[in-house]
Amino acid sequence: MSFTYEPVGATRASLTACPPDFHPLHVRTRIGEGEEVFRRAAEAVLTWEMHRALGVGIDATADRAAPDVDVTVTLAGLIKAPCRIVWTVEEPRRAGWAYGTLTGHPECGEEAFVVDRTGDGTVWLTVAAFSRAQKWYARAGGAATRGLQHAYARRCGTVLRRLCAEAAED
């Protein structure tokens, strides 16, 4: 399968850039503070744990995000969204990845999930994307589809914060 958009990998250069004719998404959520929260959050993002805790189906060709890993996200057991990891980052204060849409995905574009630890120790999750409708039902949804994408991004932050809090209690 091939990518359904250009420029592939654009979120790596800037999480806020949005190519012409795409809709931007940028949601940043405070997860907590400290090195342990960062490590826990990074691992949950890199191993699909955050996504699975959201209740979406994840079928990936690897247990961990890496370039060229194929991932199919299943929503409500009905909508299958094939993607491919286009970049990853694992640094002392930043970890995450982005995937791009493949043929058959209801949208076309790219989405990134990045955890970072700022200078004051605060840990953040940024979900950033650019997309446009590809399938008829995504086009028909219009603004409602984009609203659902924003709700999904906010829910990622809520779920990741909960996963990190639960780990701290153990």
C-alpha cells in the first residue's frame, strides 16, 4: 500500500505546520512532572499501550513504533484505518512517532504523538496532525469529523495521564 498524501514526514519538522488544503490539529495536554512520568508516558506511547487503553483496535507489524511499521487502527469495530510509521524519536526529553495514511484510510494525512519533558520537568503529550477527508463518509461528516478528531486527541492526553498516575500508585 502507498501513502495517500504529500509531504510524507512533514510533522517531523514542525508539529504545527499544515500543508495547503489540509485541516490542522494540535492538542497539547499536561501529563505530570518528572523523569519517571516521562519514561512511563514515552513507553505507553511507543508500545501502543495508550492507543489500546483508548479502546481502539491496534494491529501493528511490530510491538514498538519504528519507521515503516504498518499499523491498522480499528474504530468501533467497523472502520479500519491503515497507516505506516513515518518517523520516530527517542531522546532523553522527547519520545514519540508519527504515522501517515495508506490506501483505504478514511482520511489522508499524518498524525504525530509526542511526549516531551520541558526544562521545568513538566511532561506533555502533543497530538498533532494534518488531514482531509478521503472516503465519502469522512467528507459527509465535515466539521463533525474534525470535532471527533479533536476529541480523540484530548482523550489521548486524559488516558495517558491516567496510565501514568496508575503506574505511580503501584
